[in-house]
Amino acid sequence: MFTAVSVKIPGIVRIKPGALARLGIYCRRESFRQVLVVVSEGLPENILQTLREGLAREGIAVREVVADGCELEKAGALFIANPSGFAAVAGVGGGKALDIAKYVAFLSQKPYLAAPTSLSNDGFCSPQSSLTVKGRRFSLPSAVPHAVVVDTEVCLAAPKSLWLSGVGDLASKLTAVRDWKWAFHNAGTPVNDLAALMSDASVYQFIARPERDAAGMRLLATALMLNGVAMTVCGSSRPASGAEHLVSHALDATSANPRLHGWQVGMATYALAAVMPRAEEERKMLENLFAVTGFFDAVRAAPFSLAEWDQAVDLAPTIKDDFPSIISLPEIREGVKRQFRENPVLRGCFV
Ligand SMILES: [Zn+2]
């Protein structure tokens, strides 16, 4: 018997040059006459101007607030200060602004519009907000975007390090899906085939053309967005996050100098693909992807700490409760640590 399942997905998706200037048009069409806009701290003036002018042109009343942190308390305070005076919440900028806006939208049950100005991870369309409580980071259930607005020109102007982080986070879906299947076979964790397929397929679309140009930005944004949708489809972060994310979370908790999310998960993805059984094809693909995009070279220019990564790998199995993962196997952890030292591809990436 077939069961029809209904999930909330973004109804408006605009991934193109000049999309940010049109945010007002999208709001007007949806009858969002008053919008709470959460922007990142330090967003370049030209981006702010484009945003403000576009909204003003369409007569949208805006309350603009700056996200100067991503504490749960901040999102709560914003929600309380704006009980019902807006029709939608927009997040414009980087992770913190988007996470805060998403959570305020979730609390107030208002539509959420995601407008990332860089593509450093898949958070802009995920059904979770990454917020901190007393300095500790938590993934909380949150609003799925009503609209995803990605201005590819704006994203292209963002630093290359952010793009590389997005590439690393996207690549991590390969090991995330493998780890999910491992959890199915070894611990009975249910796998949603469609979500796994969506996650896997999105990576391949980008890998076929891994360029940092307008078309490449569109592919990367689309792929990262589909990962968010894959999480929504199955109600779990598993299609987008596996053993490689556990290592990154462990680094976030212990490193003296945590690095960009996608840099950490990208490296952990490669090392894991090199030791996971039957992942030879993925390893080769990642090797090529990270060579042609300059990912490995960027890491070499600012190498990771070997001692911190060893510690993070050992800590990884303890990071999440009820999350069976191949990283719980000692031979996998030892294999990953050996990769850091012995794999010639990673020469210079660790000190
Ligand atoms: Zn991620």
C-alpha cells in the first residue's frame, strides 16, 4: 500500500544574478507587506543598499535588525519584541543571521525567506537552526524556508574560502549517506531512499562542473538547497550529516581555533572515504574535486592541527546520542588518523 506524505518545501526558489534586488517583488507577490529582516553583522554596504532599495521600491515596510550573535536568547528576545507586527521573516547574509531569522519565523509561525549572501554550508535551507546556549551549539527544529533567494552575483563576490567551505559541506553528503546506510545495516536505523538519493545526486551535479563562476554558484546553491529539502523529506539530518560531521562537531567543541564548517567536514569526508569499505570511487572523486577547486591547497596554506584532529576523531563517537556511526569502530578511527599522516594527497595539510 502506498502512503502519500506531505512535507513543507520552499515554494519560491530564485537562484540567479540580481535576485537580492528582487526580494521586494517576491514579498509583494506573496502579500508580505511588513517584513522583519535579520541581516548579518558587517554585511557590505552595497549589499545592504541593494536589499533596502529593492524592498522600498515595492513599498514593503521593513524592520531591520542586525544579528550580532546566534544565541537562542537573541532569537527569543526578537520574537517577544515583534509579536505580530510582520507578515514574514527574512534572513539576509551568513549563517548567524539566517539561523536567527529562521528560528524567529519558526517561533512566530510566519513564513521564512532565506537569502544567503555566501554559500558556505547547507544551513540556509535546512529545517534546523544552529543556535548557542551558554556557548554550546545546539541544532533546534526550525522553519523550512517559504522562499529561497540566492543572488549568484552576490555569492560570487564573497571570499573564496566561503565557497570552498560550501564545496566541503556538499561533498560530505557522500560519506553521510554511506554512514546512514551503515547505521541501517548495523543498528537498524531507518533509511529514507528518496532522501538518500536526493542527497547523493545533488553532489554529482556539482562535481560534474565544479567551477567558481555564475553557473557554478547556481549548481552549488541548488545542490545545497536540495540537501536541506532531503532532510525535510525524511525528518532527519542523516542525509546531510554523518561521521564526518561528528568529527567537525568535536573540533568545534575542542579546537583552540575552529575553522569554517565545510573545511572541517570536507577534510573529514575525504579521510573517511579513504578508509570506509567500498568507497574507492568516492575517494577518487573527492581527490579530484578537492584538487581542482583548490580545497587541499587552501588547507595547506593554513594547515590543521594534527593533535586536535586526532583528539576530535577519538571524541566523535561520543558527540551525539542515538546516532549509530561507522566512526564508532576503532579500526575506522585508527585508519582516519593514519590518513592524516601517511596519505601523500594530504601532505602539508596537517602540522
Ligand atoms: Zn554541514
